[in-house]
Amino acid sequence: MSEFWDRVGEMLSGLAAKWTGYAAIGSFLLYVFGYLVLRFQLSVFGVATSIDAFDEKYLFAGCRFLVYLVSTIPNLLIIVLVLILIGYLPFRAVPTSLRSRVKEAIMKWAEDPFRLALAGIVFAVLFIQFVLRMCFVFVNNALLAKSLPDLWITRVLLSGEGRLALYFSGLVTGTLITGGMLFFVQRREEAHTGPGRALVWLLGFLFAVEVLFLPVNYGVLISSQSLPRVAEISAETAPSDGSMSWLLWDSKDAMTYLVRDSADQRMLVTVPAKDARIRIMGYDNILCVLFCGTQNETHSPREASK
């Protein structure tokens, strides 16, 4: 028991000695993830604005993404358990001799690191091409469009929070599958010589691309859902009959709103921040309001001043 606690003490001492480096790397990753989240969220909104290279908004957006990523762990475990049951029950139903042959065939196939690396590369390419990058269809002023593309990703975008969380968990699962293949391949000595090294590097690159696509999908599909609905866009401007306004982006210089009139004509309006007096009426799922004809208010009215 004393050896165990001595080992724990050594690990904590090593962590404390390297804490500054870990904190710097963690902050950098949060900024990168936050930048991707905000940039692609603004692309969905159609807001053309410049953000400083070092802005605290990056850090806050990165923290929100990290919290959402961690919250997907229960869904991720459910997906893994379902996949295990789907594969395990039929596997147990076949004869023992057939199970042994199947197990030996799988182990023999996985012994070759080149096969596993190639399988990981093929899986990663297909996953990026046909799943992860599908969110790009919404990054061109989606809020000003009269209709969304007739693709399966649109049904995901307009689904409820539960389905979006389950879909994001599926994205994390696919990324972890690639990471697992990379982990097992790079442990083999044969993978670090000759062509194997190139395959490992390519698989590692594709895994990094998948990781970077996670905050992109979060910014496009999830972070862009809820917007504050306001009573007016400035102290001097009153809304016309039947029009509705939402706050899209606020900065120290200006505030950008989405305005929709009774004829469903939409425009983006920018107001100097010094002239803005905001009265938030509620928070709407903006995509469902625009494309499904529904409205979801989650907060009571409140007033804020800029």
C-alpha cells in the first residue's frame, strides 16, 4: 500500500512540475476550438465581422464546446453498449467452433499493421467526406435562405436537442474509432519502418482533421440554434407591425440583428453599440422559427443596456 501512495505522490509531483506547460497547451486548444466554433457559427448567421486575434470570446466558446463534449459521454456509452449488444448476441448464438474460427481470422487480419492502417484511412476518409463535412452546406448565410438543402443533414439540423446530442455523440464515436485504430497501429514496430510510417502519419493527420471537425459541427449545428429575441434593434428604431428581431452578434463597436417582417423578408441590420438598448423578450430556436414555423421561448423577458 505504501508503494502505491508513493507512486501517486510521484505522479502528482510530476504533474505539478509540468502544470504550466499543460495549462498553456490547454488554453491554446480552447482558443483554437473556440475560434472554429465562433467562425462557423457566424458563417451560418451570415455575419461579416472581424474578431481580434486574442479575444476572450474564443475562450468562452471553447469552454462551452468542451462542456458539451464532456456531456456527450453518457450518450457515447449508450452507443457503445448498443453496438456491443448488436454484435455480441448474434456472436454468442453461433456454434463455438465457428466463433473460434471467426476470432482467429480477425486476430490474424489485425496482426498486419498495414491492413489496420489502411482500414483506418479508408474509414476516416469516408467519415470525413460523407458525415463530418456535411455541415458545410449551412455555412453560407443559412438564416437568409428561403429553404434549406434537401439533404439528410437538414433533418438533423432541425431536430430536437436530444437528437442533436445523439448525432454529435455519433460524431465523437467515429472520431474515437479512428483514434483507436491509430493507437493500435502505432504500437506495432513494423508500422514505424518504410511505408508503414507514411500510413501512420496519414492516419494521424486524418484523425487530427476529425478532431478539428468536431467544434466546426458544434458551431454549425448546435451553437447556432438559440438566439435572443429583442423588442427593438435600437432606442430610436421601433419594430414595424408583425416584424421580429433577434440579436446575432454583439461587439464593443456594433451589434448585428436579424430582422424578419410579416412577409418573411429577412435582413441583417448593424447598429452602433452606443445606440443599442436591448430588451430581450425570450430565447428562440431560430432555425425552427424560420424553417419549421415554430417558436420556443426558454426565458422570461429582461432588459439590458449597452
